[in-house]
Amino acid sequence: MNAVKKLEIVIDRLHLDEVLRLLDRCGLSGYSVIRDVTGRGDRGERAADDLTDVFSNCLIVAACPPETAERVATQLRDLLARHGGVCLMSDAFWLKH
């Protein structure tokens, strides 16, 4: 097993592509995207039941080395300040097969 950082990023659908480009620039090439995530945060309740993606959230889950996670955190902070969203980082173990 390898020690990694697990990233969980919740962002509105309108800014998903911008976050994915940021991850790529930081050297994080593997991730999973779960669309139409619902919940409540400091910007109110979000539900994915509209005709457009305006109020839809996405969850991005990724695992990476700690130094990559630090690069992501540094660059993602400004984007989250502008557009809202959440980024959680935790220690995890990658079970290689």
C-alpha cells in the first residue's frame, strides 16, 4: 500500500471543466466525477432537479501524492474563493493491485 492524499472536491457544474483543467496542470491525471450531487452549504440548498446545470453540483474524488495535493490546494483556493465549493483532503492508503 502507498500513502496518498485523498481529495474530495464539490463544485458547481458550471465550473467543473475549469477544476479538471487545474488538476491536469497540477499533474493529477486520475479522478472520478460524480454528477448531480445534492446537499446544503453556505450558499444554500443545491438540488439537481432543474432543466439546466445551473444549480447542479459535482463531486470529484482523486488520490495523489502529498506534493501533488499541495499544488492542487494552492491553486484551487483562489477558484473556490471566486466560485464557492469545498475541497476536503485526508490521508489514505492506495491498495495497488
